[in-house]
Amino acid sequence: MLVLVVLIAATIAAWTFALWPRARAVSAPEAVPAPEPAPAPKPVEPPPRAESTEGLLVAQLIRGDLTQSQYRKAMACLAERDETRHPLSLPGEG
């Protein structure tokens, strides 16, 4: 029991010593340079236009013009169209 009391007292003393504000030597205040004015903000450039239909859909999804389900449906339609226009040939099919 005595060990516990000593341990708690030592912990409190350590925390007090660590967190107690330290007295600073009083001296003449140093001249603090005035902060420089902030530069004028640069105009924000619009993002580049999408060069593909997929890029356009992603941009619309990010802006919130499309929901996730609309995006998935549009991408599925693009995949079907791409498969119809440019079918993949498997190796060995000639």
C-alpha cells in the first residue's frame, strides 16, 4: 500500500514538473517583423475536358451529375457497344 502511495505521488510530481509553465528571463522584447501580405489567389483553372466517353462519365460521376447506378448502367452500355463494334478474338480462333 505504501508503495502505491509513493508511486502515485511520484507520478503526480513528474506530471507537475513536466507541465508547469517555466519562468522565462524578463528581457527587452525583441522586434518581431511584420508578416508579409499574402499573395493574391490565382484563378482556378477548369479541369481539362474529357477526351473519351468513359472520361466524361467519370467527370459527371465526380461532379454528382450521375448516381452510381446510372454510371454502372452507362458503362455497361458502353461495354456492349464496344463488344459489338470491336469484338475480341481469342488466340487460336484465326
